[in-house]
Amino acid sequence: MHLWNTTIKGKSYAKSVKVGPELKKYVDEINNHRSFLKLCEQLVEVNERICDLRPVPEVKDDQELAELKKKLHKQFMGNTKRDRANRYELLQAENCLGPSGSGIL
């Protein structure tokens, strides 16, 4: 017997796995998951390169720049502690794919 364990959303789970086909299945699934994670990391890296190559949109005049700044300030600089907590949770959820803390844009 082998003990397989994992943690999902902060809760630990354990299961006894019999040596033989059941253990092989678990090993194969773990290897598949690791391959999937590597592919996700590569996808994030390619996406970051694409984002870096996209041109920055041009602003036509000072009024458009002021409106954009106001919009971005509202979006990223909420006044309440709850707004900041919600943004933090959203950023955490979006960054789950990338080891560098970046998400797919």
C-alpha cells in the first residue's frame, strides 16, 4: 500500500492506493498533471511575449488622457478596505496559472 495525499482549497485529503494497476493509474495521472502545468506555464510565457509586442494605444488629446486616468484610478484605487480586498482576491485568482505572478491577458 501507498498513501496518496493532496490539499485542495486548504483541506488535506489522503487515500490508500494498492500496488499494481491502481498505483500505476495514480502515477500516470500525476505525470499528466505535471505535463499540463508545464504547458500552462509555456502558454503564459507566450502570452506575455505577445502582450509585450502589442503597441500601446495612442491617446488623441488631453481630455481623452484625463478620462482614461480617471477611469483607471476608479478601477484600481477603490476607497474602501473591502474594494482593496476584492481586487486582491481577483488578482490572486487571475494569477493562478503563472509562476511569475502573471495571468493571461
